[in-house]
Amino acid sequence: MLKFTDVTYTYPFADKQAVDQISLQADAGQAILCTGSSGCGKSTLIRLANGLVPHFFQGSLTGKVVVAGTDNTDRPIHAIGHDLGTLFQDPEQQFFALNVTDELAFAHEWRNTPPNLIRQRIMAAADRFGLQDLLESSIHELSEGQKQKVALAGIMSLAPHILILDEPSANLDPEATRELALLLGELKRSGITLLIVDHRLYWLRDLIDQVLVMEDGRITERLTFQQLDDNTLRARYGLRNTTVHDHRNQLSCVTSHAGAISISGLSFAYQGKAPLFTDFSVALPKGMVIGIIGDNGVGKTTFARLITGLLPMKSGTICIDGKPVTPKELMHRSSIVLQNTDHQLHMHTVRKELEAVTQRHVDRADAVAVDAIMQEFNIYHLAERHPQSLSGGEKQRLVIACAVIRQPDILILDEPTSGLDGANMAVIAATITRFARQGACVLIISHDLELLERVCTCRMELCSTGLKTEN
């Protein structure tokens, strides 16, 4: 059982409570969804449940958080971890090893589990989560979706009674999301308590027993999932849709000809791995929003890094408007928003992040442009905040703003809505559409069916044999 009783918490040096008077109870075999707009307190709720507050994050805490019958303040984090596991939104934050097998073994070794039992649990976890072919892979070579599966497999191999999941659908394709929903259903039936924090709602319809909607650190609504179907209620709190249609196959496919940006003869392989691209060719039109889709691990993010000059091609040519461009030129004429936003944030304030971008590209910091784009992306009130102090959704909006302010010929966004609520997803969707209409080539790597339905005008589908060109 997980129980909060009148919990109020304020971070050090903060002038506002992160959560205020929170009370909830999740019993064995119950699944609770917590949702709400970015920055409403959901991440703090997770930190309170798993003991990061108050054992790592200090600050002011009143009330009680009880996990499996024991107050979190009465035992250390590692003891709480015997009863409760957390799948973070960014799986890299919870990895300790360099390859999959070592990662699955790590926690068991720290618990002095006998080696033969460790091997049994690794193989059982690999079978359960479909990781058999990845056991010898480097963690850093995995796709974000594969990393998430490894993290979840590692957690569940420890047999916790309570599982907390932070944006678990963010990095999974629709098929894998359905598999996750089925798996969580099995865990729930086995008596596992589930607390799920997510902006994406549609995939949880048949799983959730109670919905908690948060706003400004408080639980403002306690609902059944069916009550979330109310459009007025969702609009009030900036929530995503509860029903989403898969329109991927209705989008026309790009081909290897007829496009302002042409890639021909592209070949690439990671060292010691099978080629991801062999003599690959595609033509990308300007003025359109192209959805790059395909299974986890098929090479979508690698393709994005190749055509922006971040990775060197083994062979191949890239032309813009008929003229070949070098990797260095590509880096100046393109912007990419990486899936892990932390990799792109380096300055001390939000304003300085944007000023640094404009200064690099127009030889001076354009204060008017910076103010305008902060207003557009709803981050103006965060101008003097340190980027690493922002919520996941706020970081997402900041890195997209940094990419757009450069006015590139090619704009690539890798899972741009993974941490965004419904209201901010609408802001990003409108920006993407407008930017494409101004003549840019916009490519979106996304499993987010809601976003693809809103903005994409065609699709580039990658598969194990290369480019799929038929509907």
C-alpha cells in the first residue's frame, strides 16, 4: 500500500510549495493515474513516494508518506527500494552499468544475491520484456524505447510491491505501448500497486481505477477514467485526448525522388554492428511536416544525426536545392531537438540559452527575438531560472525554442512531445505547422499518435530493409 496523508513540501530556496495538502491511497492491485499540466507537482509526488524527498532533496516537509506500512522518514532510500520501484521518464538517470546484462545484474549484486540466482533472474527478465537479443548490447547504443524496457525489466526483476512509472509511454511506439498496457494489467492482477504519472491518456483506459488531476501542487479532481472524456474538463486542465486514432497509414510516403533535400547512397553502421543504412536514398520536400516512423531501434534517431552532420556517414551525398552540402554546412543549416533534452542545455538561465543560440548565428544576442519566442513557448516567466531546475515539459519547450530561433532549413524534432501536456502540445504543434509553411523541411520522429494526427502531412517510414514507399 502507498499512502499520503496531508503532505506539503517546499524545495530549498523556493518561495512556493511544490505540493500542498496531498492525501491519497493506493492499495494492492490498484492502478492510479496522476495527470495535469507541466509543473503542477507530479514529479514531486514521485520523489515523495520513492523517498528522494526528503532523503536526497531537502526542504520543508509536513505530513506522512507511508510505503508498505512504514513512514518514509523512518528508513533510508535503499530500504524503501525493497518495496517500491520507480521507472523514471529518462531511463539513463537510473543506469549504473555499460551493457544490458550488467545493468540487469547490478541491483542483485548489491543485495548479495547468489550468482546462479542472478543469472536466472536476468534470463527471466529478458524473456518477459523481449530483451534476449540485447543482453550483450551497450546501454548507449540502445534506442530510448529499448532503454526504458531495460530499466523496467531491471526494476521488476527485484519483485517490488509498488511500481511508479513516470511518463512510461513517452518513448514507446504505439505497438509497444499496447504491450506495456497488457503487462501492467498482468502486474496489477498479481497484486502490484501502480502509480502512473503520464500526459498521454488514451492507452490507460482499461487499466486505471482512479484518476488524480493536479494543479498548482494540489489534487483538484478525483475521477474515474471515463470522466476524463469530458472535453470541457480536459480543456480546463490542459489535458491530452482520451481517444486517439492511428492515422499513420493514411499519410502519403516520401520517395527517393522529388524533394528539395535529397539524400543518396547513404551507408552507416555503428562499430561492430550490422549496417543500419546501406545505399539508402530519400528525397525530402520543403514546406511539409514529415513524420519519421518505424519500430524502436530501426535507426530513426541515427538518421536524424546523420542528416544534421552530428554523425559522419560512411558514404553518401546530401544536397539542398540541388547543391551538395558538407557535414559542417549541415550543422549550420539544420537544428535538431534531441530526445534527451539535458544533452542540449548548457547555460545558467533560460534567457542565456536562447541568447547563446542567437549570438552564435547572427553575431549578437537578439533580445527582441528571445523575448518573443519565450512568450510563444510559454517560458517567459522562467527566463531567469536555471534550465536544469525546470520540469521535463518546460525543458522540452526550451530546447524546441532554441532550435526554432535559428530559423534552419531543416528542423528535426525527436519525440518533441514526450513530456508535454495537452495545452503545450498544441503550442508546439502550431509552431511546427507555421514553421513548415514558411518553407522549412520539418521532420518529426515520434510515436505520439496525437501529434502525428495534428501536424504531419506525409511520412517517411523506416523498416529493417530501408525505406518503405507503399501505403
